[in-house]
Amino acid sequence: MPELPEMEHYRIELSKQLLDKEITDVQINREKSLNISADLFKERVVGRKIIFVERRAKHLLFHLDNGRRLLLHLMLGGLIYLGAKDDRPNRNTQIEIEFGPELVLYLIGLRLGYLHEMSAREAEETLSHLGPEPFGRKMNPELFKKLLRKRRGSLKTVLVNQEVISGIGNCYADEIAFAAGLRPTVKVQSLGDEDLERLYEAMRDTLSEMTEAGGYMELPLTQGDTVTGGANDRLKVYDRGGEPCPRCGDSIVKEELNGRKVFYSPGCQDGR
């Protein structure tokens, strides 16, 4: 599932391409991906312009020029492609938003994901359960420590809880734990101030690096795009079970924790 770095990369790149361009047509191939009928969606969206692209956690919010929002959540397997009508990706698309024949936003793999049309207030209410952003104005080491001290259980379970801190998922929880020298299986209540401060810096550094690298998405965003997916080569432990640890050389372990895969290096990550 796309996490903060992937969605922030998408936000940055889509902002360069889509702002102030009129939506000329919409093709709906899976009506279940919407919260209203395809006809009503098309009626409300065609002729509008996107004036701002916002990211909140793992969601994108497209601000329309009439004050309404398109809320996108890719969920598991969702992808975005941006190209011309004659540059259609060889994938099943659930929604296609046209900005003229030379620019089409293709939403792919929305089996669980969705694109909902709603008011600004409805969007705010939909996302009101989310915790603070890792790079939000209110986020600092003290708030981070306060948020984690309220929780019990494994570090990974806490990091992926969107009500604690938003935007972190399976992949980057393991990468953050690795950068901090802590196993994702360690109990968060066993961590002291120094551990949490180190974890805070690891979170910021890891998410920044992976965003700049283009996230780990498998499909380029546009034709000729060499940036999207660049984080794949920078992952240290996630999906690297059995490979040597790049820091200590020990074999990376793959385990299951509460139904989630976890990856860590037993040689250099503290398990308490």
C-alpha cells in the first residue's frame, strides 16, 4: 500500500502537471470506486479545475475551483499514471480523468481504493481520526514521545496506527525501526527517552530520503519517468528476508506480527 513518501511524491509531481487545467471528461470503469453515481460524479466534476493538491496521511485531496474536494485513497495495489490518451497504460483502469486528449490521469488497481467527491467539510470529517503528520507544524520530539508513551504493544503496531502518527505503513515502519537500531517487535513501553528521540530522527530522515527517492511504486508516473520507484533500491530491510544486513552483515529475518510481515536484522537491532 502506498505510504507517505509515495503519496507525497505523487502530490509534488501532480501539482506540477494538473493545476488550473480544466477537466474535460471522466471515464468510470468501476462505479464502486465512487461514493456517488457515475453520472452525478461526471456532472459535478467535468468543467471544474484542480487548483491545489494536498496530501493527508496516505490520501490525496484534489481541491476543485468550486470549493469541493476529490478524496483519493489508493489502498492496496493502487497506482497512478499520467499520460496522453494514446499513451494509455497496459493495465485495468478504474477511473480516467481527462484534461484534454494530451493529459489523462489514470487511476489503476482501485479494487479497495476509491475516489470520493465531497465538500471540504465532509473531507475534513472523513479524515478527522488521523493522527498528526510526521512533518506537520505541531510535530516535534516532545509530541512524538508523548504520543508513543500513551501506547502499548510492539513498535511496528504503534507506528502503523494512523490514529497515532499518520502516513506510516508496513514498509517504512520497518525501515524507521532499522534506522533507529530497534527491532519492530520491541515493546514500545520499554523504550526510554533516548530511544524515542533516536526513533523520531529516524522517522524524519527515512521518510524524507524515501520521498526524495520517489517512493517504491512499481509503475512510473509518466512516460520516461526515472524517479518514481527509486526508493526500492534504498530499502535496507523491508522485503529483504534472508539477505545480508547492509549494516552488520547478519541475515535479515522475516517474521509475522499480528498478521503483518516484519523484517529486521537481529545483529544490529535491539530487541530488548
